[in-house]
Amino acid sequence: MLTKNGEEQRSVQTTEALASDQRKQSSNKGQCSLDFAQDYAPALESTQMVSINSRYDLFINGKQQAPHSKSYFQSINPATGESLAEVAIADEQDVQLAVQSARNAYDKVWSKLSPAKRGRYIYRIARILQERAKEFAVLETLDGGKPIKEARDVDIPLAAAHFFYYAGWADKLEYAYPGKSVRSLGVCGQIIPWNFPLLMAAWKLAPALACGNTCVLKPAETTPLTALLLSEVLQEAELPPGVVNIITGTGETGSHLVEHKGLDKIAFTGSTEVGKAIARGLAPRGTKLSLELGGKSAHIVFKDAAIDQAVEGVINGIYFNQGHVCCAGSRLLLEESIAEPFIEKLKARMQNLRVGNPLDKNTDIGAINSKAQWERIQSLIKIGKQEPGNFFQLDTKLPEKGYFIAPCFFTDQSSSNSLSQVEVFGPVLSIMTFRTPAEAVVKANNTQYGLAAGIWSEKGSKIKDVASRLNAGVIWANTYNKFDPGAPFGGFKESGYGREGGLQGLHPYLEVVH
Ligand code: NAP
Ligand code: MG
């Protein structure tokens, strides 16, 4: 197949093979009453609206440019292990070009534009994203392995909503800081991870642009394709060249970006380990930095909670998106008297989870994002099994190709178990019990992280009291993983600093002039 510009395209060959795997799965398991979830006929999303080029270059100064490095890497579909496209690796010179292009755009165009005009460009980006939502959703699923229903219902609508929200702020910044004046910072280097690729790009770009900055964005190695599709949207929106530059590559490219002395701000979302290294590197330079890092977030379920609702929230918090969520509710603290029935209900509900082809609209749990992540999760499960406690894993047939892990949990855990401390970033839950609210708070806070928490109780006063004692940036009550562009998100302790979303999300991209 050929694209508009004559480039060769790879057809997406994987869909049929996976569907046939799934049909086999259904017929093998049809007789067992607990396996009824496997009896759904596959309902595959079409991949026809997505054109994947065989090769992608860097997006610098408003156009695609071959990398100085002349090197490319493969982005694979983790549901099949097959390559989707080859993608440019930006080296030091490419990073220099991208930063220079952002600097020129800042000095000559973007900083001189009226805030209302800046807002209009951002609105345009939001509208085009909405129009092309299905294309983005399918590409996100192909490149990252997440279930299509999540890409379709969460990632892409929230990304568009984020651009809409910050477009609205562009000409109202003076109202965000009454009595003070603010100014943009200049050029921002922004590095994002693979779990919510387009959404993380939106979280970074939308507030930066609204505040009058220009950007160099570095997507993750395993999921660069929706950021590259976003470059088409930026062109369609006629965003002035250089205002947003997108450079792909490995961790080394990210490292060149953070080491570039021409940046006024660095925003990083990713692992705590890399975040710490970046903070150390930037300390002597004083470049403004915000970090959104890892988490080991806890659900606290009291005996007076609506139990079925809490089970659903726990499932949603750890198993959807394969546990690839920084704020995943990866620890479950149950009030002792309900622990046994709760765990039985959890097991029963897990029987209905469908693990498989992410393009199937029925799939709840798709593919693990990469072979490396699959190996890391498996090795952590192995460690968990060697430590005290019991293990349960959903018994379901996984697709033969690709990287899949059935959802699982460990019970009888204490805070000293590895899986109560280490961020797995996979569908693995660690369960422990508590007797009093005070004990629940101590256990929930017993982690290096402080990103999120969920409290489940019918009593508002109990929820407010416990919430006030938890060290977590986001606390949900009787729900979990709910996002809105108007609500700030970010962590305490080793989960990072700075907030994204809401009025607070403007702050990392502005200087407040007193
Ligand atoms: P990661 O290895 O830290 O990578 C994140 C990004 O940084 C990627 O673009 C990566 O590029 C790049 N990178 C790697 N090494 C770098 C270096 N030395 N200097 C500069 N950039 C570098 O993390 P990940 O494995 O992709 O993501 C998983 C982690 O992100 C988890 O710990 C999760 O909790 C966290 N996360 C946090 C949030 C939040 O909002 N708090 C949101 C999502 C994810 P390559 O991909 O090319 O290696
Ligand atoms: Mg990929």
C-alpha cells in the first residue's frame, strides 16, 4: 500500500491471526461455567483508517527531517511482536537542531503572538484530535498494546479535553494569578513514557503552549507513533514551524535533551530512577524542573464500604491497561473482618476479565507494552512467590504471540514484602489487612512513593479524616482512576513534584513576576 506522499506502508497483518487465536480460545473453553467470558465472539476494531508509514523521520521546524544520526529503530506491536515501522533516532546534533528551532520560534513568533491567538491554535489542535479520534485510538492500541476500549474512551478523549481546557487559559492567565503578572519561560524539553503516550504528550504540550512557551517533545521508544501522528495534526492546525518539535529515539536521546543548556524548563514523566538522575544533573544549572514519577498507591477498603463497587474499583485500578498506570492501585488494604469475602468476590469478578487481542472491543486486559516490561513483571512475580504469602492468578489461555500476563494478586502480605514496596507496573496486586483507620494510614504511607490512594467507605467523615492523613497527591473516594483536565495531578515524596492539570498545571510553565 502507498501513502499520499508515495511512501511504502506496512499493512497491519496482525489482526486476523489474533482473532483466530481468540476463536480457538473460545471453542476450547466453552464448557466450563466460569469461562463464559471467553465465549464472546471477537469484535475487532477495524485498522483501515490508520496509515502507518514504513519509516518516520524527526519533526523539526514544522517538517519531517531525516536524522543526522542516519539511524532508526523499530516500533513493534506488543500484541504480536511484529514491527510496525522504523522510527528515527535523534542524536546530539538533532537535539541541537530541535532546540534551536524551538528557540527561533519562541523569539520570533510565539512569544510575540497575542494570548488569544495562541489559544486559537490550541483549540484547533483539540478539534482536529477529536475529528481524528478513532485513528489515534487504533494507532495507540497497535503501538502500545492497550485495549481499544481504553484508548478510545480514555486516552484520546482526555488528550483532546486537555488541549481544550488549556486553550481556554491562554488569554486568561492574569486571572490565574490575581494582582501579579506572569511571563512564559522560553523553550521546554518534555520527556514522556509509554503508558499513555498521546495523553502524556497532551499533558505536557497543552499548558506549555498556553503559557507561551515552545517545546521539544521526546516520546518513549516503544510508543512513538501517536506523537508522530500528532505532528500531522500540528501541521493541519498550521501551528507556526518550530513551536512544537518532536524528536524520537532511545533513552540516550532523552539524555541529550536534558543535558542541552539551551532549555529553560524540563518536564519529565517516567521512572523514579531516571527522574532522580535528571534532577541530579540539573541541580547545578537551576533549570526549572517538574517530575511525575512512579507510585505504589493503596486502596483502603473499610467494612462499611459498598463492597461490589469497591471490587469494581480495585479491578479498574490495577488490571485495566495491564497495570501500566503510574497511579495504579497496586496495594489493597482490607479491613480484617471483610478480607475473606472481599477476596472471594475479587476472584469471582476476575473470572470475567478478558485478556487478549487489544483490538477486540471486548478485551479488558491487552498486551504488556514490551518484552522488557514483560520480563520485569515476570521476575517480580517470581520474587513475590518466593516470599511469605499466597498467590492467585486468573487461569485463562493467553494468545500464543505477543506479551501477555494474566491478572494476579498476592494475599497475606505485609509492608516488608517486596511487592508491597516495588512498583511492578503490571497487573499484579498486593493485598494486606488492617484493624483500625490509624493502622490503615500507617500501612498506606509506608512506601517511598506518594502518588495516589483510594478510600472506600460509606462514612464521609471517615473518608475526610483518613484522606487528611495520607501522603498522596491524588485521593479518590469510592471511585478510582477518574481524571479531568481541570483537576491537578502529581505526587509527594519519590513520586515527584509539580502538578499537571488544572490551574496548578500552569505553574510549571510560568514565572510569576511580583
Ligand atoms: P523511563 O525509563 O524513565 O522512561 C521515560 C522516558 O524517559 C522515556 O521517553 C525514555 O526514553 C526517557 N529516558 C530514559 N532514560 C533517560 C535518561 N537517562 N534521560 C532522559 N530521558 C530518559 O520510564 P518508563 O519505563 O518509560 O515508564 C514507566 C515509569 O513511568 C513508571 O515508573 C511509572 O510510574 C512512571 N510514570 C509516571 C507517571 C506520572 O504521572 N507520575 C505517568 C506515567 C508513567 P526511552 O523510552 O526511549 O527509553
Ligand atoms: Mg510500539
